[in-house]
Amino acid sequence: MNRILIALGTILLVIGLLWPWLQKLPFGKLPGDILIEKETIRFYFPLMTSLIISAVISLIFWFFRK
């Protein structure tokens, strides 16, 4: 449990430090992401982005398990 929390903290720290460059990537604007804009409401659901991130994380865990 301690290793998992330390690894998660390290990953969040790295993402936080790299955030200015990560915002320039096209994630969040992919085809398949749902965006509904009305006059007073904006609903955004990054469906395709979530699927890609999930697949990458699954591959990383699969490689580390072997």
C-alpha cells in the first residue's frame, strides 16, 4: 500500500510539473468527445480521451505485471 501511494504521488507530481506542455496536446479535443453547449449550460464528456488513457494505463500495468 505504501509503494502504491508513493508511486501515485510521484506520478501526480510529474503530471503537475509537465502540465503547461500537456495542455498543448490534442487530448480533450478528439473526435468522439461529447460537447453540448446551450445558452447557460456547457456539458463536456471526454469519452474518446478517457478510452485512450485507459488503454495506455492498462498496457503499462500489463507490462509491469510480466
